[in-house]
Amino acid sequence: MIPSLPRPLMQRLGLNAFVFVFFVFLFVPLAVVAIFAFNDAPYPTPPWMGFTLDWFLADNGSRTGLLFDAELIQSLGTSAWVATWVTVLSVGVGTCNAFLLERFDFPGKNAIALLSMLPLVIPGVILGISILAFASRIANFADETWGLELDFLRPGLPLVILGQFCYIVTIATLTISASLRRFDRTLEDAAYNLGASRAAVLWTITLPYLRPSMIGAAAMAFLMSFENFNTTLMLVGSDSPLTVLMYSRMREGATPVLNAISLFLMIASALLALMLLWRKAPERAEGH
């Protein structure tokens, strides 16, 4: 159908109904979690028992709010620490991968590009188990053969970072490669003709062009690492990230403090998205 022609009434009603149902399905569970973070009841679900801020601010024998829950705050910091390392590694290696796949031709390039996509289709649990088994075997071999204690290959945060990095770097590579593929290389050629060095061209022309995609890849990497559960559960040690701690508390019997931390994460994610949109607005204006 030509876009300028009016659509039939049933098509418009069907499209509007689909959009409405989709957003209801998407946002109603989030709204319920946010509302019941203020419920004056010892459970995180209906019915509504009255308004309270205890699940954020309380510090007494019966209730401990989010701000005074040391274990929850520590797990939040652990998740942020892991996500920071995963983000730095994923963006750094992803940028190198993008240049390798987009700027160089070598035997087996297509096979390498295809194999690098495999972590995206492997279930997170399988990926975590595979990394744990492989790392543990190497650690046991080093211990038995040379007497070396390779603790970073045992379950713990280093192994969590490695496990998350294995698939998040693929997403960073795809994001940055797409931007690099659209880059006009005549800009680099002009700089070379004017006497610029390869390092100067990379630092002043290519990387500034890739900066928006690198920032976007960093934001995605951080959020994906922060919310990851399946791979993390297989590799975690004594220091539990937030998702693992929340899972264990749900099994023991949840309180609305989990709704409170969920609301905090929703607000933080929304602010991060708004910051990215605000940053992209001037760049789009400059592009026009």
C-alpha cells in the first residue's frame, strides 16, 4: 500500500490495539514492581496495605531498607565493578576486532567472523558451564604439574568477567563494525596526503567518528553485564553480584526491598538512556 493513501479502518484499529497491548505487556509488570516498593506489607506482591518508605529507609529489627542493607549494597557495588571491567574489555577488544574484520583481508576471515558470532546463539548456562569446566581443568593441571595456584581460574569474579566478556564483546564488535563500515576513508587518505602519521589519523579522525558507536557499545555492554544472570550463576564464587543475590533472596522469601532495588535500577537505566539521547541530539544537529 502507498504510504500516502489512507489505511482501512480495521487496519488502523488493529495496529493501535496491537501497540496498546504491547506497551501494557511491557510496562505493567514494571509499574507493579515500582508501586509495591512502597507497600506497607512484608511481601512484595498485592494486596496493597498502605504507603511506606520503610523499604528504602528503615533500619530496625523487623525491617531493613535498601539504604541500610549492607549485603545488597555490596552486591550492587560488585555488579558495577564487574560491569565496568566487562565494558572496558568489550569496547577495547571490540574496536580492535572491528578494524581487523573491516580493514584487513586474510585467509579464513569469513570463518573467523562467523565463529565470533557463536557466543550469541549459545545459551548462557551452557556458556558458563563450558568456561567453568575448561578453566577448572587448566587450574587443576597447573596445580598438579607445577604447583601453581591459579585462583583467577576458580569460581569467582575474574571468571565472571571472562564469561560475560565472551559474548558481550561480540555485540560491541557488531556495533562498532557497523559504524566503521560507513566511514568515508577518503578523509583518512586526505590526512595522509597532508603528512599526518597513521597514529595521528587514527586519533584525530577515525576514533572521533567511532566515538558515538563506542559509547553506545559501552552502554549496552554495561547494562548487559549488570543484568546478566545465567552465565554469572555458573561462575560466581563467594562475592555475589546483584542478580545472583536477588535470586537467592527470592528463593528464601522475598520482601519489598527487592522491589525497591528494582525501582532504583529502573530509574538508573532510564537516566542512562536519557543521557545517551541527550548526547546524540547535538551530534545529529551537527550532521544536518
